[in-house]
Amino acid sequence: MADAKKDKIGRREFLKDATLGAAAVAGGARAAGAEEIAHSHAQEQDHDHQVVPDDIALRVRALESVLVDKRMIDPADLDAVIDAYENRIGPRNGAQVVARAWVDPEYKARLLEDGTAAIAELSFSDGQGAYMVVKENTPDVHNLVVCTLCSCYPWATLGLPPVWYKSSPYRARAGIEPRSVLAEFGTELDDDVEVRVWDSTAEVRYLILPERPPGTENMTEEELAQIVTRDSMVGVTKIAAP
Ligand code: FE
């Protein structure tokens, strides 16, 4: 719940920064102000920002502001919808897929063979018709997902992509120095573990099947689904033993 609140604040702060950054740059002579904004917010927050926001962020901010000003939407309702897709509906679907694969070897085999069909068995399908590929993390191989071009992400199983997944630093660095990026998420891998990075596209999206942690042998499928985290299904973290 605390994480959900943090994400919600992060989204609002992100949009506010986008507007402030644009105003500073648009001022020309005030460009130094943009640097100050970037610097101060980098200190205040634990995720990365672009000083100059992209067009989409500005458009979203403008649209949201107008709709709120005209009292056509309530910001709290928007936050509730986004929270649902980011934290409740989305990743919980992926967690059910992972838990099923952990307890049912035949399902796991189908999942790795044809991710789209196996995920559809649980009635989760991407409304955008995305082709799903599932990669299994093992003691020898660690898989990590990024979208270097933009923010392609498996909505049906993971919900909305988190801010860090869409950030320029993650997109730029995940493929070049994945071990450093993983370490920043607290995932330290031994040198003999092979790291594979998968670049999502609008056509192909990935779900990582994390390693089942030790000490979970007696847990039910439902209990297992509860310990599966969003970040582990992107491949930036492992699942800790309960
Ligand atoms: Fe993308």
C-alpha cells in the first residue's frame, strides 16, 4: 500500500516536473533554471527525470489540467484508475501466471513454448494483440526486459509500465550495462550468471518467469501468487524467500 501511494505521488510529481522543466527551457535565458530544477528534484526523488519533457507528458498534463479545471474529472478518480492498473489488476494477473507455472510443470512447458496461448488459458490477453514471449530465470541465466525505443510493456499481465521503465536512463543503460542496472535494483548476480536482455516492441512483449524461492514448497498456488512481484516479472529483481 505504501508503494502504491509512492507511485501515485511520483506520477503527479513527474507531471509537475514536466511542466516546470518546459517552462524553464521555453524561457531561453532561464535555461539554467531547468538545470536547477533537474538537480533539486534528482536530490529529492529516487527516480530519473528528463529536464525537457517529451510531447506526450506535456499533452497529458495539459489535458488533465483542463479536465480538472472544468470539473469533468476528479484527480482522485484518475489516481484510483491508474493505481488499479499499476498495482492491483495488472501485476496480479502476471503473478497468477507465474504461480501456475511454478506448481504445474505441463503449464510451464506450454508457457515457455507459446506464451500468448498459455497466458490466454488464464483469460489474460493483451487488448492490443501483443505476442507474448516468456523467459525463465534460472540459477544460470537471468533475463531482463526493456523497451529501448519507448515503453512497450505487457499490459494484460503487468498493467501500466512504471515510471522507471519508461525513463531514458533505464532504456539506455539496461542493454549496455545490465549488471549495473540490476545492482541498482538490489539484484547482485555472480559473474558466472549469464544475463540476457530482451528488447520489447509493439509486436513482441516479454514476461519473465522468476525463480521460485526456497522455502515455498508447501505453499498453495494462491499463496505463491501473493509473493510474486511486478519487478521480478520485468526481471529487475528476484523474489525473496518468504
Ligand atoms: Fe516501446
